[in-house]
Amino acid sequence: MKPPSPAPINSSAGKPAAPEKIGAATGRQPVADRLATVAAGGQVPAEVHDLVRREPAVLEIDQFNLWYGTKQALHAVSMPIPHGKVTALVGPSGCGKSTLLRSVNRLNDLVPSVRISGDMRLNGDSIYDPRMDVIELRKRMGMVFQRPNPFPMSIYENVVYALRIDGESNRGVLDEVCETSLRGAALWDEVKDRLSDSALGLSGGQQQRLCIARAIAAEPEVLLLDEPCSALDPIATGKVEDLIQELRGRYSVLIVTHNMQQASRSSDYTAFMYLGRLIEYGPTPDIFTKPVLRETEAYVTGRFG
Amino acid sequence: MSSDPHRPRRQRSAHASLAAHGEPWVWLTGGALSLSVAMIVGLLGFIVSQGIGTFWPRPLELFEISDDRRALGEITAEEAAPDGTRRRLVRTANFEITGRHFEWLADGEVTAVTRPPQATVVERLEGGRFHGLPLRVLKGEETLAEGDQAFAEFARLHPDVRRRIRAVWQIDKQDRGILQRRLRAARLAVVSAELSDGRDTKAWQKAHADEEKQRREIDGAEQVLNEQTARLRGANEGLGFEFATAGGERVVLPLADIVRAWQPNRLSLAEKMGVYASRWGEFLSDDPREANSAGGVFPAIWGTVAMTLIMALLVAPFGVLAALYLREYASRGPLTAAVRIAINNLAGVPSIVYGAFGLGFFCYVLGGSIDSLFFRPALVADGQPTFGTGGLLWASLTLALLTLPVVIVATEEALSAVPNSMREGSYACGASKWQTIRRIVLPRALPGIMTGLILAMARGAGEVAPLMLVGVKKLALDLPIDSSFPFVHPEREFMHLAYLIYDVGFQSPNSQAAKPMVFTITFLLVAIIALLNVTAIWIRGRIKRRYVSQQF
């Protein structure tokens, strides 16, 4: 394997896509060529629709590369995440969606072999600035994982965890945050009478909504959802999707999903990734009904991946 | 893929290998388990069956022996002699007369065996048991009762006699102890003044005068105590119980020397249970007597429990912190691997080595330094170390060191069993590493840590060898935790059940008589360890229900 370098960045990736390219999709490389180029380690320019760029961005990913040891997992990913919208990351397994998500709140710092280059900016603050306090950074974001991971404590303490670690002990404040967060996560009515029970006694779907309540308790600037429904049954999935709909507008949501229907139902924007590259990124209706690239169409219609 | 539906299913060949026929592993694993269970149950059953019967009053048999001798005793064992005849081991007691506690009687030399109803067993404060036939109860020269009334009269008089004896002990131990401690404190004040200011200085003279004053007061108080004890002893004076031994001698036993007496051949089942309960009560709540081979083991119970609990309190923080660093902070590498191997190897070091280390480092170096810094007057005045010798604290520390690997390994296992998703969830909430460990990892790992602690306690409570070097004594009646200020005396030497087993079983002058005691003490030790463990398991269960119950 070639020793990786932080340099190989396609110069066109960062620039706005020219409007005339959108209509010219049919005239582009055939599917196999483009994916084969990527598979061979080459670079292809990402198709970022113009509409995305017009939105005010809460998070800006800028030429982001990431290596696990010597294996490069993300290749010069550049994308803005619009403020107050739901943005879905889709792509086949191993394409780097989760890695990208975990890079946003620097959870990958915990993996010893990870190296990165490039940057991300949260409301203008550089995330990978050496002066950035990771702890403070993570407090500005909320994250929900694939499997529900409630903490071994009561429902109440789970929700107010972020405040507790900040040293908040005013019962009034905690009570209020607990209720608004649980209401925000559509869980309040189910658990309001047993807030002091162990969170581990909840059902899987309830646990996941509890994790969402925990993530929104600290009023995050970005909410990161890493396949939040992959361990849930269809009914619980439906509830969590409804919840994402309700969160739209109030929070900026970045969601990784495997489920095309979920992405098309619940997101405003969709980004398609493949083998660590961003391939196409645009408004969800466009990506699912008239994508610029054939590869995207092939993927969202289930012909590969 | 589809085959002919009419083709018969392939039959298993009769020659197929054994593994194809059934589940040989079930038999192997099941067999191993049954064997282990059988051995453990067998051992425990043996201990329990031997230990539980020690205090049961067994019948006294009167043997007529062919050479016109007679012997009165309990049958304790029966076996075939080398020449094929049967013989019985009889506990004949009366050591001061016959010069032995037990006697082998061959069936051939015994002409008759009877159970005289009036045969009496007497447990004495000193000299072991006495077996005899009661003649009369006397006070001085005067006969109070004789014949069949004698035992009833004894039973009427004896409780008061015992009460007075106990009152004397109480005065000797408690009240005189307080006076002795006061006197010693005054004496130490003099020495301390001499050490700091020098002789004949003002402070010294003041301390000296105070000591003189204390001494006069204490002498006065002792006088009072002496009168009290003399009065109590006087009331017991002259009371005696005269017996005839099987051999025909007449022996008078002072009532004050009798702990209890019973006539086993006459007892009903309920009365036997009364004697049984009374002997268990003495065993559990009294001080030992007769070189620990009789009486109670209360100081040893106290010492064992106190030492085990203090050890658990000491080992838990050390072990948990060490494991936390190893698992959560230290980076994986050859150094941590080496540390881990070293810790595992520590678990294999012979325990006597820990004892030697405890003696050399804790007692002599640490204790010696404490003595020369804080207990210099005592060192100078008595020439006796306070902390610079074996004691409860040093024994607990030594055992804490001994059980440290168990706790570290168990804690590490428990920490690594905490799902990483929980840690990530906590980090994602903006928690620092320490906050994550304190609020998420430790509570979740607590049941596993408790398991390690339970194992450590079980191992520590049963350990003998290192304790012999760092503070356990054959006899130490001053409890390490008692009602006299400052209540906890970590420097005191103490008694321990496991050591008592060794001492009574192998160091006793009358080992045959002490044998049942060994089983009883073993039974008690096992029961105490089980009790400690059950308590810890119950606590663990509660924690587990709160933190770990994972349902999906």
C-alpha cells in the first residue's frame, strides 16, 4: 500500500459545481468507469448541487482526509451542512459515513491509529484547531449511536447527564431540561411516572429515544445520528423517524443511514458517499428522483451497494 | 439442488465414529462437574458432620475390664486392631489420676459394659474433663446433699458460684485494666517529660507529682477491688462436689472450678439439646481456656472478622485504582503487558513470603518509624514496641497485598466488560475521561469489582502462614476493637480462627481431645467466610439489578 499523504486533493472538489453540469449528467462517464476510478484509488470530483451551497451552513467540512493507520478512509471530503435542516449521509457499508460523522465531534480521537488532515468548522470555529477544547466542543453537539446506549442510571439522570457533568445541580433547572428534552424526544408521556427507574429497563425503541433526549438536552448546535434505527424494530423505527421530522427546523441534524426510504422520507438533503469519497450531494428530492450522476441513481434505486 | 423425493434418507452407519453418535462432550464436562461438586460437597459435609457433633452430650459407658480395672468414658472411635480383634478408643478423662485422657480397650479384655445413670461429666476450668459417679456436695466438712440428691443440689448451687466467678473475671479484666492503663499513661507522661525537657525540670516534676498522685489513687481503688474479689471468692470457698472415679478413688472438685456438669445417661432429648446449646453458646461467646482446646473462640471470631473487613477496605481502593490506570489510562504496550504479567505472577508467590515482607517492611520499618516518631516514651519506658511489632493493621495490610492481584485482575476484567458504546456515549455528551470513569464505567463495573473483592476476602480470611509472622497470636484476649478508648487498637495482636485450627490441631498438648474442636473451629470459619461472602453477593445483586440489567 502506498504511504498516504495529506496532499492528493482534487482541486475542483472545493469549488461550486458549475450549473451547466447538472443537466449534462447523461453525457458523463458510465457508472462502471466512475466507480472503477474510485475503486482504483483515483479521485472523482464530487457533484454538489447549487441549492446546498445557498443554505447557511452550521458545519463546514473542508478537504477532510482521514487514515486508520495506513488505510485512508476519507478522501478530501468537502461539504457544508445546512443550518436547521436534516442532512442524510447514504452509501454502501464501509464508505466512511460513520467515520465522517464521528470526526465531527472528534470521537475518532479515541482511536489511537487515526490521523487526519483538512478541517471542519462549527459555526465558524475550527474543530481541529489545536487550541480547541475537545470537551467543550463535544458539549456543543449531541450524538446518537447505532445501538441504544443508555447509561447505567435512572432515566432522569440519563437525560440530564450533560448538565450534571457541567456541574449543574439546581433541581429546578434539571427538572425543566429533563421534561423539555423528553417531550422533545416524544418520550415524556411514556416515562413521566418512572423517571427514577433504571433506564436499562426501557424497551429498545424507548432507549433510543432516551438517547435522543439526552443528546438534545444540552441544546446542541448539531445533532449527529449514526444509523439511529438500525437496531430497532419497524414500529420503534417509525417513532424515531417521526421524531426526526419534529426535530427538523429546531436542530441541525446530520444522520447516517443505510435505509433509502428513511433518507428520502426524513431528510432535506442527501449526500451519497462511496469508498471514502463524496460522490453527489443535493436536495433529497433531486437525489432520489433526478440525480445528476448515474452512479447515484444506481445506488438509490438499489442496483448496487 | 432438489433430489429425488422417493430416495430413502441416508442411514447413519453403525461404524461411524463415537462423536457422531451422541454428545461425548456432555458426558465429559458433566462428569468433571459432578466430580468437582462431589469433592466440594464431600469436604464440606465431612467438616460439618464432624464439627456439628462436638458438643453433643454422648453417653458415658462403664467398662469392666478383665484385670479388675474399671473405666468410665465416652466411646470416641472404634476400629479393628492389627490382630483382627476390635478395639474401642474411650475418652476416660481424669488426667490427673490416670495420667492419660484416652485409652484403647480391646473387646477381648472387656467383660461388661453398663451405662450407670448417675455417671457424670464435669468440664473444669483446668485439668481437662472429669468423669465420675457423684457422692455428695459439701461445704467445708459439712455435707449438703448426698446420693441421688447430690447432683440436684449441685445444679442449684452452681449458677451462683459461676456468677461470682464471672464477676471476679470481669473485675480483673475490666476494672483493673482501666487502672493499669491510667497508671501507664501517668508513667509515660513522666518519661515523655524527661525525654523532651530533661530530668528534674518543671514539667518533669509536675508529671512526677501527678504520677505519685495517680499511684495513690489507683492503690486505693485496687484495695477496693481486692476486697470485692476476696468477698466473691470467699462465698465460693469450701463448696465442693465429691465424686468416686471408676477406679474407686474419691475426689473433691471445688465448685468454683467446674464450668458445667451433666449426667448424659439420664438426660432426655430436650435436656441434651440444652447442654448442646449451652456448649455452643460458650464456644461462640467466651474466651478460650486450657491452651485453646476448650472454652470459646470469641476473640478469634472477632479478630478474623475485623481483619478480613479491614483488609477488604484496604485492598479495594488500591486494587481498583491500579486496575483503572492499567485499563483506562495506560497505553497498550510492552510495559503494560509486563506489569500485567508481574501482577499475575504475584498471585503465585507463596503467602509466607508476603508474611516475611510484612514483618520486615510493615512491622519493622513502618511500625518502627511510627514508634520512634510518636511512641518514643512507650519504647523507652517499657522497652516494648507499639506499632513496631505484629498487629491487626500490619496483618490486614499484608493480606491486602496478598489479595491485591485478585482484585486487580477481577477489576480489569470488569472494566473491559463495560461496553465501549457507553464510554463513547459519555464522551459524546462532553464528559471528560474522569467523569466518564466515575459516572459510567465504575458503577457499571461495580458488580465485577465486588466479585474480585469476594474472592479476595475468601482467600484472605482463610490464610494462616503470613499471619503467624505479622500479628496473630495463640492467645490475645484484648480485642483489637473494643469499648475502651480509642476503641480501635490497630497495633494490638489478635487471634484468628485459621491459626487456631493449626494451633489446636497440631500444637495442643491433648490433641486427641482437641480434635473435635478443630472440626468445630473449621466449621465455624467456613460458616463465617460463607456469611461474609453471602453478604457481599447480596450487595452485588442489588447493585447489579440497578446498573447492569440489560434487556434488548
